[in-house]
Amino acid sequence: MTPVSSSVEPVELAEVDAFDHECDVLVVGFGVAGAAAAYEAAAAGANVIVLERASGAGGSSGQSGGELYLGGGTGTQKALGFDDTPEDMYAFLEKALGPHADTEKLRLYCDGSVEHHDWFVARGVEFKHTLFEGQAWMPFTDDGLMWLGENAWPYNDIAKPAPRGHRPPAPGFAGNLLMQKLEEAVTAAGAATHTDTVASHLVMDGGRVAGLVARRFGAPVTYRARKAVVLTTGGFVDNEEMLAHHAPVLVGLGKVSDGLDDGSGIRMAAAIGAATRRMGVVEISMTALPALVARGMLVNGRGQRFVNEDVYPGIYSTHAILQEPGPYWGIIDEEGFESIPPGDLWQVQPKYVEETLAELEEALGMLPGALEHTVEVYNRHAENGEDPHFHKDARWLRPLKGPFAAVDPRDGFFGTGAGRGSGAAGFTLGGLHTTVDGEVLNVSGEHIPGLYAAGRASSGMHGEGYISGTSLGDGSFFGRRAGKAAAREE
Ligand SMILES: Cc1cc2nc3c(=O)[nH]c(=O)nc-3n(C[C@H](O)[C@H](O)[C@H](O)COP(=O)(O)OP(=O)(O)OC[C@H]3O[C@@H](n4cnc5c(N)ncnc54)[C@H](O)[C@@H]3O)c2cc1C
């Protein structure tokens, strides 16, 4: 494959005649991880500049659902009557983010989660004391707390369930509100922001990172960082070459990003010998409506179920794309479809409606009897409130009866076709190998002096799984730690 990415080779300090700007800590990228790092570095007394290639703060964080995975007994959980402990939170996440979750980072994250919740509240991020109880990728309400599969099998056997999805009070995409509050906090803490500025090369003083070279409207701009550079540039889902090399499962799927996740921070650090970790680990979200498949079923191209459809939807999405033959179908009956609350329906419409399963499986191109068999087994047990294959919770179980509908995830959501095409989208979770304090390690496992990273530019606490809220969650948590450590650097 012909390389398409630009050069990221470092520049030697001696090659820079004079720096245009100087600071103690230079944070690159103003998403949630950059905001958290910049705030803490500035609060610790460092002189901080945040570089952002876009014309304002936000990044993918600003376009996100704003869900933050927090628990262990937060004030919001307590106000709604939920007892939770760091141990239950850890047990859930170790399973859900696994196999191979980073247990050292995960332990710190769970033990520090109540404090991290209070840190957001102190920065003006409100979590309303109301619970969203439906099944959704994202509620179109301003509820402050939601379930993210903690009460679904097998997780409810592993840890005492408690809802841990904390949300700022905005319907749907609440990331903008989250980033607005964090941007205000960063500015109030005294950090300066330079927008429209794309970082392109690290500046090296021997083995130490001493600053970087950027471009603003085509002209070079140089930055001297007396203490450290913190890379919070996001992941690499928008870099087709990196995807093909490291996470090819996402090639051809939609992008869960702001369009600027080109992996530039990862590449700049790799060019000076930084190690990467878990570059093939990804988040995948299918446009298979959670409220619909929970009330009906999700089947593969053979007409077979493969999961309890009440899990966190990223889990059935990842399982489907990685392990099941497509095309995938949401199957439901008329009664089930009509019982979906309008706010959770996301304007999804059936592709086929037929009186009988025989007619439906013919329309779907399945082997005669395949879907009939699946529904017959499902109904026989649903009658008794049981799902012996996959243990979907009894509240979602009901025998399905005609007329039946099939919904195609490739049709997307909202009638506008959000997600139309492949039926799934994703983002990357692997990145620079860092310590729990964000120190970037080289391939020999040693800290590269003067270099830190957090958020999706780094590999966080994820193993091979993902739960909503853990990206904004670990990006901000370990971003804070990186900012504090960078401010301490001599
Ligand atoms: C629609 C959508 C919904 C989502 N919902 C959720 C959710 O509810 N909960 C959750 O946890 N996660 C969610 N995610 C994922 C989450 O938003 C991201 O994984 C997370 O925001 C990454 O944070 P970050 O700080 O690492 O990167 P970003 O927020 O992307 O910030 C990186 C910043 O760096 C800038 N940048 C990049 N390269 C350079 C450079 N060379 N020079 C200067 N600046 C640069 C970018 O412009 C960007 O502003 C969602 C994502 C999307 C797109």
C-alpha cells in the first residue's frame, strides 16, 4: 500500500532558531482528555498552552453522547437509591472491557470514580437525579443516570448491578455541554488555547521531548515546552492507512468520530520510538435499535439468535461483526413494535412486514424454516418467562406472534440515514503505551522524558471490550493524572 500520511519525523532542538511560544506544559488536542490534562496542569501552577487544530475545543468528545462511566457510590447514584461499590464496578468492567482489560488502570479508575464524579460536578457538569430506564444507545431525555447493561446476563451474575452511565442534562448528544463546561474550567484555571493550529513534529533535545512544530493556516509555528508535551489528539479511525495496518475490521464501516481522528499524535510519538499497545482493539456500534431488539430479537444471516439482546448494545454489535455471518436483522412483531416508546424509536421503520415467518424468511433470503425454528424455540420458553439459551431478562420476554417485521440495520437511524450503509460504525481504542500517570513508554518500556499521553491517543483500560462512557471516562481520568504528572516534571 502506498503511504498516504505526511512525515512526522522529529526536529532537533538545534534546528529551531527561536520559538514562537513557550510554556511549561503543552497539551495537544482539546477534547476531554486534553481538557482534563490542561486543567490539572494549570491548577498545579504550570503555565499551560492547549493546541487545537480545529477552530474551537470539542473534538470527538464534543460530538459525543456525553455518557461518562462513573460509579462505586457516586452522589448521583446515592440520590437515586442505588448502593454501589468500587468492587462491583471493577468486577463488571473487568468482564465487560475484557478479556485482557488493563487491571492496573481499571483498579485506579474504579477506586477513584466517586472523586472523579465530584470533580465533574465541581467543574459545573450537572447530573440530574433522574434515571432513564429504557434500552437505548443514548436517551433523548435529560436524565442524569442510565443503565449500560449492568443488569443483563452474565454481568448481573458477576457483580451487583447498579446504573453507572452518568449524563449531562441534554437530550441525545450531551458531549457538547460536557465540553463547554470543561472548556470554561480550563480557561478559568489560566490555560491559554491556540486554535487552528495543527501539531506536526515533536522537537527533541537529545532523548527529551522539548516542544513541537505546528502549522497555523499553512505557516509554521514553534512551541517550547519547558516541562512536557501531553498528546491528547484522539484515535485513528479517520486514517485509512493506519486502519488497514492495525484495525482492519473497521475498514469499510462508518466512523464514530469528528472526522479528525487521524492518529497524528500516535504517529509523532512512534517516530521517536514510543511503543503502542492494543492497536487492533476497537469499539463497534451497529445501527440495530436496542429498544427494538430487546423486545424482539437480533438474528444473523442464518436466522439464528446469538446474544441476549438486553446487553449493552456495543456488546451485541461487536459480537455480530466479529463472529456472526451477516446480514443481521432485527425481528419483532406488531405488538412489540408498537410498544416502543416514540423517543426510543429513532424513526426506525421495518424493511419487510409479513403475516407469517415463512414469508418473512423468504423475503430475507434465509433457508426455509430457519427463522421459524428460532422463533418457535424462543416463544416456547418466553411463554414461561425464560430464555435458556441467552438469559435475556424476563421483562423483555413475550412470545412473538404475526404479523412480523424485519428491520435492516443498514438502513440507519432517524430517517436521515445516520449510519446508513454498512449498518455499523466504530472507533479505535488502541494507542500509545502509557503508565497510569500518562508517561509515554518507549519500546524498551522506559518513560520518554517530557512526553505524556491520554485519551484515545493512548491505550487506556480497555481490553477487547467497550462500554459506553468508558472512553470519556478513562480519557478524563487518566488525562487528569497526566496533567498533574506533566506539571511535576523537572
Ligand atoms: C457520536 C459519538 C458519540 C459518542 N458517545 C460517547 C459517549 O457517550 N461516551 C463515551 O465515553 N464516548 C463516546 N464517544 C467516543 C468518545 O467521544 C471519544 O472516544 C473521546 O471523545 C475521545 O476523547 P479524546 O480526548 O481522546 O479525543 P477527542 O475528543 O477527539 O479530542 C482530540 C482533539 O485533538 C485534536 N487534534 C488531533 N490531532 C491534532 C493535531 N495534530 N494538532 C492539534 N490538534 C489535534 C482534534 O481536533 C480534537 O479536538 C462518542 C463518539 C462519537 C463521535
